[in-house]
Amino acid sequence: MESSKRNIYSFKFKDPDLKNLRNLVSQMHPVYRINFGKNYGNLLSILNQQVDHTTLIILAQFYDLPLRCFTFQDFQLAPTLEEFECLVRIPMKDKPLFVGTDESLPLEDACYSAIALAIYGIVLFPNMDGFIDMTAICVFLIGNPLPTLLADVYYHISHRYTKKKGLIACCAPLLYQWFLEHLPKTGAWVEQTDISWPQRLGSLRSEDLSWYSKEYINADIIFSCGDFPNLPLIGTQGCVNANPVLSLRQLGYPMEGPPEANSLEAFLLLDFGAENPSLFQRIKEAWKNVNRKGKAELGRANGITKEPYFQWVKERVQIIKMPFVIRTPIPLPEPKLTHVPIEEMEELKTTMAKLEKENEELQTKLQQTINEKNNMKWELERKEAQLQAHVEKFNKEEHKRKKIKVGLEQADHCLDTLKGQLRQAQKEC
């Protein structure tokens, strides 16, 4: 008898020891943290992200290898460059993609650069335990880690899926942040804390998810490169494709129906084309011609998904099957109807309107208070930094003054000695 579910694979996500690096960063002054963020985005947030590796391992079971996405009951999810850009907060605009390394580092403070490089090598691209490999250094010099981060997610999961086991060595904190952004924040799904994670993720439906951020509304997206119908990506270990056509809803655009088959052309290139150098060269050339699409090509940003697409996903699920058998939850009892007099209902409406108005006023005052507090905190931190700088300057000047004083005292002593010797010589004459 044919099984109703597909096989479960033995995966593990790379979990580097971040204790020492986190301790080092925790000692940074808040003003220095702000300055660090101006140059390196949300790297500190990614460093400090606590990851539930069990959730990621279960998520990996839903991976749809041929389509390069996670396929659930009636929807699909796939990380995008634009989403990673929003999470990492390092803008791609006016920065090189896959074009080689820069010649020199920008002139930031050496401490910031050292910490950022450590995060690149240990957190973003954890290829070697306790070491920063040359690939991570090259990506750091380019200054745009986003395409490589996305490539590593697809490459490592796809590669391990073909092996049906193994260590997934992508940036787990970033993938975890991305997945959390889409999970429901309220409602029955959040309250099901007594249900196992396989059942919780398996029970997710399209209407449960938080689909897209307002930041993406009507934004142009990188849709394909060169003569590829999709996105050819170069990671730290090899090359792989991504299919932005499956992620349109995540960026606010409508999903009209099934994607065209040629837009899902798949490849997985190990060791940067050792066995297929022509494909590797074609991928590198493709990034010289980046194709973007926006409102004109994709339609008005409304996030609507139409029935033909839903039907296609459900048919896909029938083919690949789900990794877990989903048990239908016990339906909640329907609430009993109660009758309320019209006068009481009108009074309740008036009270609710009054309370809503008061709530809006309180929310406004609260936000003003929070803003004032943040401004005062920032001003205090700025003054503390200035005071610290003045104290350090004063200490240096005080140290110089003491050295000069000691020197003068020694000179006076030598002068007195010489005077004594001169008087003695005059007496002897």
C-alpha cells in the first residue's frame, strides 16, 4: 500500500559557538552599537538571535527540491533577496553583486571592521568551525552579503536533500528570522502550545500567515539574470537557482495561477563548476544583466492569490506528499447565541466608541512618551560619550603635565648640583 506521507530525512543545522563573540559585542557602548549599525545593518541582531534548531529541521522536511521552495498544504514559501535585504538592513542598491572582490576596506573604525568580519565568518558563512575562511573575507570586502546568503540557504538545503541527510551549513539565525516573520502572531495557531511542531507547521494554511511587509509594496524585484528564466546564485560552496516567481505573494504581488514550467529551470552546481565550467561561466556572465520587474509587469500590489494557483499547489502536494500526517484538530464548540435588548446594545456601542477614542489618545500619548524617552536616552548616551572623550583627553593631558613636572624637577635638581659644583670650583681657585 502506498504511503500517505513522504520520507523524513536526518538533517542538522550548523550551530557555531557564539558565546565569546556575543560577550565581546555586549561590552560595546550603545553609541558604538548605533554607529556599527550604520555601516553593517542588523548584523548584531542576527548574531544575538536565539535559534530553535528543531523548528528549522522540521521546516527543512517541507522543502520541495525541484521547485526550490517550502511546500505546505495550500501555499509555498521561498526566501527572497528582498526579504533578506529587509532583515539584514544592508541595502543592495549601488552595491556590487557577484563581480569579484574590492581592492581595499572602507575607512571605518578598525574595531567595527574586525567585529563585522568575525560575524561574517562565524555566523553568516560558518564554513569552518572557529575560523574565517577566504570566501567569507571576499564577501566581506564586496560589502554585499545578501546574494551569497540566499545562495547558501538554497545550496545547502538542496545539496543535503539530494543526500537525504547531513549538516546544513547556511546562516541558521537569518533563516530562522525569515521564517518567524511569516508565522502567525495571534490566533488559534499561536495558542496551540500543546501540539508538536510537526503538527503545528503541517497544519498551517495560507490564511494563517503574515505574508508581506509594507516595505515591499510596488517595489521592483530582481526576477531573473541574463538568459536564465530565474535567479542563478553563487554561494560559498557552489551554485544553485532560486525561483522568484513562487515568492510574489511574499513581496505583495498577486499570484494569478501556476508558474510557467520554464521559469522553474533547476540546477545545482557543486564545487563551482569543476564538472561543468561552462555553466559556471554562464552564471557569472548572467549577473552583468539583472532583470527587474515591478508593478507594470506583475500587477497592482494587493497580495491576492487566485484559485488556479491554490489548485496547482494542492495538486503539487498530492504528487510530493507531506512529510507528516496531519491530525484534524477537535473543533471548538460553537458559542451559544444570547439576545441583548436594543437599548443595551446601543449603550454598549456608545461605550465602546468612547473607549476606542480614549485608547487612541492614550496610544498617541504613549508613543509621544516613548519618543521623548528614546530622544532623552540617545542624548544622554551622546553626552556620556562626549564626557568619556573629555575624561580621556584630560587624563592624557594630566599624564603629560606630570611627566613635564617630573622633568622640570629633575632639571632643577641637576641645575642645583651644577651650581654647587661651580661654587666649589670657585673656592678652590
